[in-house]
Amino acid sequence: MQLSAGARERVAAVHGGGGLSERLRLYDGWAALYEQDVAALEYRAPHLAAASLASAFPAPPAGARLLDVACGTGLVARELHRRGFRCLHGVDGSAGMLERARSTGLYQQLRRCVLGQEPLPAPAGGFLCLTTRSNPSNRRYKAELEAVLEGLEGQGAWQKVLAQEVECWERATSDEESTQGTGYISGVVYIYQKCPVPCLEEG
């Protein structure tokens, strides 16, 4: 599938950085065409995230509580559902993306929430799944994201299960973004487990 000029412009706009409010506005506007565009990009993150989560669970996944962070339109949820996961919760900063995710009917709960801005809703013992790009234009955001995740881990709220680097994440929209001339950009899958709340001693 060829990436159309319009899709290339939409992807470039979102990948172009900018402040949080600007990024969320762009994602709101992209929601209706998002799945069509990322299909043309050969976007592999949902499959990779689901595969990583499936490998992290030694027990059958039906009762596993999962928080899909930056859930977008629900592409990760579809992959997880195919693998037997049923207790899915999602958060995203874009109202437009959440509306699309809600239409899948796969989430038990969806909330508007931006990682690092508000506490993440998650039960003790639950897992968090998050993905991001590692291409040059996303390096600053990736570093900010990892700082937030390290902060959550430092507070004893979440424990890292894995951070898996992937070379062929999705098709690059320019030569500058391509990983070592492969024609693709790289990315990362993060999985964290919610730490149980420590009991307070009586007395």
C-alpha cells in the first residue's frame, strides 16, 4: 500500500514535534484517518506490543489486567483480544482517538489521561503497555517519556518488566528518519507491572 501525499503530510505533522497541546490537536484531527494511514506505514507496534505482553505472562491471560497507555484507536487492544486478553483499560490524551477506541467495544474502561501530567489509573498487580518511536524527530519526546517512566519506577509505583527495542517499527517517511538506510524507523515496547501498595504498620 502506497502512502498518499495527504497521509505523508499528516504523519510528518504529528512527527514534527511541537508542544503537548499541539500534538493532541493533531491527533484529534488525525483520528478518522489514523488506521488507514498507519496501515500504509506498515505500523507494527500493536502486533509487537501484544507479542511482548503475551510472552511476559506465564499464566493464561484472560484475567490479566492491562492498561493500554496512549491507546489511540485501539489497535493494540485488537491484537491483545486475539491473544485472549479481556480485561483491557485504556488512556489517551486525544478525545478523538478515545472516541474511536470506544467504538471497538474491547475496553472495560477508557479515560482521557496524559502520562506524566496525571496519575495513571491502574489496579495493583496490573500491567502497563506503551510504545513509542525512536526515530530522530522523536528522540526528545522518547527521552521525556522514559524520564516519566523512571520517575514512576523510582516512586515504587511501577516496576519495569521489559523495554524492547525494535528496528523495523514502521516505514520511514523520509531518508533522514530511516534507521541505517533500511527505509524503516525504529521503536520501543515498554511493559511495566503495578507494584502492590505497601501495608502501613499499625500502632
